[in-house]
Amino acid sequence: MMSFRMSFFNLLGLFLIFSENSSGHSMDTVLQSVKLNISHLQNVNDKQSLMVSWLVNHSDLVQGIYEIQISRTENHTIIYNENVTATAVDLDEHTWTWSSDVPLECVDHSVRIRNFYDHSVPSPWSNWVTNKGAEVKDKTEIFPFQRVLREGTSAVFCCVPPRGVNITSMDYHYEHRIINTGTRVKAIAVDNLTIPKRYIKALSVSCNDSTGNIVHAWNYVSFPSEKPRNLSCVTSDMETVICTWDPGRKRDPCDKNKQTQTLHIVNSDQAPISCVQSSCKFPAVPQLEEYNISVVVRDQLGEETESYSFNIFDRVFPVVEWNRVSPGATNATVSWIVLGNLIQLDILCQVSTDPGKITSLSCRNKSSHCKVKLEHLLPNTRYSTRVRCSVNSRLWGEWTHSVFFTTYPLVTLDVWRRIKQVSYLHSRQVTLFWTPHIVGTAATVKIQRYTVQWSQEGQNGTRWKDSRMTQADVSIGPGHCEFTVKAVLHTGFSIPAHITIPRKDDKENLLVEKQLGSSSVPGFNLSWEEQSTATCGYTVEWCILGNAVPCTLRWVKMLEGNTTLFLPARHFKAGCRYTFNVYGCTENGHRLLEIQTGYSQELESVQPLCLVEPVQSTSSSVTLEWLYNENDPAHLAFITGYLVTWQEVLSDRQPGHTANVFNKSVKDPHSKSVTVEGLQQGHEYNFSVSALTKEGPGQAARIIIRTRANYSVHLAKILTPILLLLGCTILLWPQRRMLKRGLKEIFAYPAGMHIKTPELDSFLDETDQWLQSQKVEECISCDIEILNTRPPLNKTTRKDPELLNTPCSSASQCSTSSFSPSCEPLQADYYPQSATLLWETQAQITCIANKTYLNITEKDWSEPQQVASSEITSFDPSECLQESCSVIYGYISNETF
């Protein structure tokens, strides 16, 4: 196949030699050699290049094909071959550029060319045209030298010695490979160049030659320029345009790849404008609204271009300058100046206040001055403000620096009152209370004093109070009165506080107290019915010490329509009763609507009640009565009722037995008595009575009571045989003689017994005397309780044996309210001979103990007895809680018979 092609081309060549083409040109003319013109170009896109040019003079050809070869070194080693197409134009010069990976200074590079007739028949090669390498004379040189190399590419470094000198070695501190560039020149190739991390961003190459010299060369590694990003242009005065962009990757200050930035206004005849790295400023072109610009960035590794178009009226960026800030108490006036010739434009500005919000306004005046009034500011508060403006709300200018100011101080007073009626003078005593409120904390505000002014029926009055005083007492008449209270500051007066005292209403009824129910959350949940007459809200007042007098008054004012209020428990004391007065505010003053009482937290422990003695009892029931003030504010909780419990007292003869406990509730706290029925006659019972609260029963009052014996039953037992005997006697009386005779026969003395009648009479007398001595109960000790009281009551009660050894204990105290005395007398095991109860404020308790046996016979009842070895003890009844009922009692203890 190959021989066939060679034969074909030889025959075609002979045919062309002996023939002429239709244009009249000879083949010699067509196949003549091409004349080359080679230019040696350096630093084009960070590589050295060869530019080859030749004349194209083929008018009969539409298009020509050329083959170009490039060789290296003196031996013309072919390193590159390429076909190039050139369009046939008369006397046209065609240019072709080739870039070399090896610096052109290292070795010789030669170029030759030939063309193809009719795309198939080649012409003879032109002569080699050689680009000589560097001619070194004195010492070895390294190429490239102090050039900027592109990051990430490959580079070839060569050492060129003088004639007759050889290179012995090359040193490079990074990974590399050796390439063949001939016998005299040594070269290495480095792939993927990186920018060194050290301060000098350079690569060092050294060469050692046969003469012993060492040569060093430095080359720099950098990156090419990037296309400008986010290109934008603005003007602040319609006279100067400023364009900015993002240059991309940041360069090191020691980078040797210096950049140049140039801005071109494409649609004008303005000269290119030199710029800095990321911005450019130039004067606006007169009468030009639409701008087409391009920014060109160049460096040693290449160039990049970015274009941008804009309308100058859409790119106005106003600049603002502060003028003045004038603060007030609740407002401030801010003014500023818009720089530049922007009067003919519609300017919109924004004012930001911190703390606060952003206020927008339009500046439509004919000057560049703008002003706004900032309202709803807090008094005595430090603020900062700043401004920015825009044209047609399209592009906002930069915020100005913040300006700080402080509003003026402002003091308000919260005023309340209490009214006390003075009936005998037909006047009223008004106590005004006020609390100053200073808004803000920017500066310390000092109140110098207060002024109180009032007006009633054409008469005026003024009173001055020291700054430490927050209340004032004023006497007024029964008519309508207006009060005004103001604080005096160093800057003037505070905002006046007004309160109206209504006309005295003698027909005003006292309201019933409403009891507040406690909730799961400690505190007070107050609510009241809405009143149509309360046109200016409500006021709730209370004392922080409960109902104690005097108290510290507190109040809360509510807006109209708000009828609920929650007061947290941290402001109140648990177990303390509080009274809340709810007032409705009208144009004629405040009117009392409701009174509510309650506890923030109810406690279980309440004071014991006082049982009333003597206790009424029957053989099967006991009626207990007690004294107790269930509405006493000193209670720790509301009294919801009473709990009565009782248990039979078991004697020592019943060891191991436990008596049942019974109880009965009294749900009405106003009820002070209860009757317990179903008891056994002649039995002792232990009773206890305690007040009930929501949390449970309080402290109990205790007493032991013996039920009475049922004498009717005993009488029936005695009278029944007597009546039977009497009936039989009546029936048998007519037969008495017969019965007497029969009885003598029945009860005749047995034979041999002689009983005298006087002996029987003597026996009966002795028996009667012995029985008489046993009528009075003998005991180890007897206690006598002497009670002085009005009226006298004769009631025998057996007391608690547990208190036998403490007859003068302070346990006999009262613990009820001031107007309901109560007590629980000392209990001991005794049979009182008499009892008297006396209710007095001052009393004496006397205890008498007799250590000798007192023999009481029937004849001694009417005579006073002598008491020996007696002990008398007394104590002051002031030990009783609050007011008390006192008991005077004594006892005589008999230890031997």
C-alpha cells in the first residue's frame, strides 16, 4: 500500500512539472519555498513563545495548508509538528505563535515550514530558521531568572555554562525531574508549582559547574488576576462616581506579581482611568445618565475584564451630616444636613433610636436641612440615634455615627386618701398619701419638697411638706373638695396629681364583708362586679400589716373595665387576715363598692375556745356551751365550725380496754352550744371542743363530766315493795288478830332458848351508831373548791386526776378574744362542798392544803372546822391570754384517818 502511494505521488509530480495550470502559473511558482519571519517573544502568558509569520500569495487558491516543525538543539531534534490552515489573501501575512515549555534561553529552537498544493502535494521544506539560546560568556547563568511563575503549572529550570565549561550538578529543594536539553545545558522540570509559605514567596535553584562556581537564581510563584466581582457604582453628590468591586483572592504584600486596574467608560470619549485595587473614582460625565463601563485587571500572568451598566439617578447614595439634637422629657428634636447637590431629588430619610424604633420621613424642603421630632420617649433615659437617607427608596446611604442624648427627668405622684368622719364637729379628717415615681435611671433625681393644695366651696389652702414626708392630714367640711399634690424639683414642678373627695353622704350604708376563698396558689385573687358608674377605673386598698392599727396603707389603681387583681403571696404574711376595700372612681370622687377579707395562706393552729361552766347534764345527755369570737382578726384562718369529741373515762378496774371515741360537728361558726345524747347514767366522759378551719381543727378545750344518776328508777325500786307491803297491810288489817296468833306460833322461840327483850334493843342501838359513823365518805384526801362568783351556782363536778399534784397551775388560762373571756379550771379528784364562779378582771387563786385528818360527824356540819398545817398559794391572773376569767379555789387534803 505504501509503495502504491509513493508511486502515485511521483507520477503526480511528473505531471505537474510537464504541465501548466489553467491560470498560467508554472508549478515551480506554486511549489516554491515559504519565507519565514520568526520573532522571539518573552513573558507572554507566563511562558516564552516563538512567533512565526510568512506571506501568503496564492491568489488561485482559496485556502492553503501549511505544515510547521519545531526542533531543539543543534541536532534539530523535532519536538513539535502541526498543520496550520491559512486563508488566501493577496499579499497577506499570516502569523502563528508557539509557546515553549523550556525557556528559549536554555537551547536553540529552529522552525521550518512547507505548504501543500491542492491539500495533498507538499512543497519542499523551507530552510531552518533558528532562535539562538543565550550566549553565556563569563559565568554560568540560570533560566528563568526572577520571573513570576503561575501557581499550579509546571516549570523548567536550566543551567547554561560558558563555552568549555560543564555543569556538574543542579540543586532544588523540592521534588523535580531531569530533562534532556543537550550535552552542555542541564535542566530540571518541576510539576504543580506552589506558593512557598515563608515570607519570601520565591523558589531557589543553584548550579555547580566544572570551575567550582555556584550560581543561585530566584523565581516567584503567584496566581493570576481574577475577574472583578460585584461591580457596583454610586454617587453621593451627582458630581463624583465611585465604583467598587470584589478583587477576589487576597494577595500577599510581598507578592511580586503586581496588578494594574483600569476603568474604561465605553460610551464616552473619556480617557481610561487608573484605579486602586478594589475601587475607582472618576468625575461624572455631563449630561450622561446611562453609563457603560469596563474594569480591566492586569498582571504578569494575564488580565481579566468585567463590564457594568447603570443609570446615575438610580445610584445616588446620600451622605448625611449631623446638625443638632435637642432633648425634652418625653421627646427629642433631631436635625441633620444632606450633603451634595440633591435638592431637586426626592429624599427619604430614616432615624433610628436605641432603645426604640426606626422613624421614616420625607425631606421635601428646598434646603438640605431635615428635622424630625422623636416622641414617646422615656424620661431621664439615655438614648442614641443615627440617620440614613435614600433617593426614591432605591439605594440607602450609610448610617451616620450614633449621637447620644439624655431626656429630661420626670416625676409623677400616685395619690390616695383615707377619710375619717368627725361627727361632733361636722367635719372630716382627710389623710392624703402619695408615692413618687421617677421614670428612668440615667441620672439621680432629687425631690426638694412637696406642695399640697386644696379647694372647697371657694376656699383654698396650701401646705408644704418635706421631701421625706409622703402623707398629710387636712380637715375639710362635708362638701366636695379637690386636692392637688406636686413635687418640687431643681428643674421645676412634677406633673400635678389630682384627687377628689366626694360630698359627705350620711345615708351611705355599711357594706357586708365578703370572705375570700383561698386558692391553690398562695396570694389573693380579687374580683368584683363591674360598675357602670366607675368611669375612671377602680382602686383597691389594704394594710400591709393586715388589720392591725396603725397600719401601712397600700393601694393599686386599675383601669376602667378591669375587675380582677392578683396579689402574689410574697407581699403578705401567712396566717394574717387582710381586709381589701374596693372603690369605684367617678367624676365626683371614689365610692366604696366592696369589702373583702381573706388570708394569703390559712394556718391550722387557732386559739382554743372557753367552755362555760357549770355544764348542764342529765343522766343520758350533756349540753356544752362555749365562748368564742369566730370573727376575731387575730385568728390564723377563717372559723368554719366546731368539732366536739367525747370518750368514756374507764376506771382502773377495766385494764386493757379502750373506750370508743365519738365526735360531732357544728357547721355553723356562730353556734356556741351542742347537746350530746345517748350517754350512760353515772359515767364519766372526757369531752374536747376545738374550732375548725379549712386546714383542720385547732387547739382543743377539754373537760371531764359525770352524768347524773337516774333517781326515778331507784325510787321505783324502793317504792314498789313498800306499796306492796302497804297494800297487803291494808288488806290484812281486819285479820290482824288471827295473823298475830299464827305468827306467834310460827316464830315461837325454840324450846330451850331464852332471849331477853332488852338485849335485842341494845344490839340494835350499837348497830345504829356504827352505821351513823359511816354516812360520810371516808377518803385519803378531800379537795374543796371555793368559788366566788355572781350568781352562785351549786354544781358538783369531778375533775381530771392528772392535775392532782398541780392545783395552782397556769394552765387555768383563757385564750379567746378580748371581749369573750374563756378559761379552763384546774382539774383534780375531789368532791367540792360548794362552788362559786366570779367573772372579774382582777382575781386571786388560793390553794389550801390540810395535812391532818378531819373527822366529820353529823353534829359537826353546822360548826366551822379548824384547819391545821394549811398551805396557801396565790398567783397573778395576768398570765391568762388577753382578758381572762379567773378561778379561786382551794382544797383540804386528808392523808390519815
